[in-house]
Amino acid sequence: MVLLEDKRSKKVAIVAHCLLNQNAKVNGFAFYSSMIKQIVDMLHSKDFGIIQLPCPETLFSGLRRWWYVREQYDTPGFKSHCRRILQPIVDQIEEYQSEGYKIIIIGLDGSPSCGVSVSGSSDSWGGAPRLPEGQYGNYPTTEKPGIFIQELMSMMDERKIRIPPMIGAGFDMPNFDPSVIEGKIMEFISRA
């Protein structure tokens, strides 16, 4: 059988759920009404298709959850949940790569789950978060991936799948500047 040629770009971006659906965000952290359209526009301008990651936090804890740090999600139960919902994503990455597609991943830096290079972190957090009024810009972070992204990378590594280039869109970082983040994302996409 001969496959017909068509107009596909053979480029796919795997994107953190809440970047495309702000309704999944933990209360108090939806900084856009529906999605971060600039990311969709940037990907479209460079001919990337989009696969939306599932939201591990919404599926695990629902929409009424409070904000966590990575240590609160660093549990056997949450990791098992992540692996279960990531299985179809890892299968797709393997299939696309085997057919020569370019894959990139855009996570959400600052997120305890979907951070790529920075995630929310605190050894002392437990129970409902308590930050004094005016201290929301002091959300504690560490330079480690979030638990969900960590499990995604582990699963690809275990299956000997090449880990695609990744970037964390810093829309969950304290005092983020949208224009700076958008510039970094566009540079990343353009290099891919």
C-alpha cells in the first residue's frame, strides 16, 4: 500500500491542559478567561498540530481543590494516576516519532504537576495553603519538573523513546510577564 502525500506539516506540540483550558486551573490561578490564545496562534503560525495533555490535578482532585506544591503530589497514588492518564500520550509520541514527526512539549512552569524546569515546592506545606494577604507573589518554587512531567519523562525513558524538546510556559510563576513568556515560547517554537 502506498501512502498518499498531503499537506500535513509533520509537527506536533504536546501542550499542558490548562494553557488551552483555563477552566481547569486551581481557584485563584486562572489568569485568562478561557485559554492562552497566543500559544495556539504561535503554534498555528509555525504549522504545529496540538495534542492537549490531560489535567492530572483536575482528574485527581476536582475543580474545588486548593493549590498544592510538588511534595504534596509526590505520592505513589498520584504518580500511578499520572502514569495511567499519560499512557495514551506516550503511545502517540512513540508513533509520531517512529513516522518522523517533530514533537515538542509545552508545559507550565510554576505548576507542581506540569512545570518543566520550575515547579511549586515547599517541605512545610500541608493542608490548605496559608499565605498572608499580599504574599501571593511569594509562591515557593524549585528548579525541578512537576510530578506529571517527571512521570512523562520517566515513561519515555523506560520505553527508550527520545524525549522531545520541552519548554515551560511560566504563566504560573510569581509576577509573570506575558510578553516575556510569549517571546521565549515563540523563540522555542521557531527553533524546533
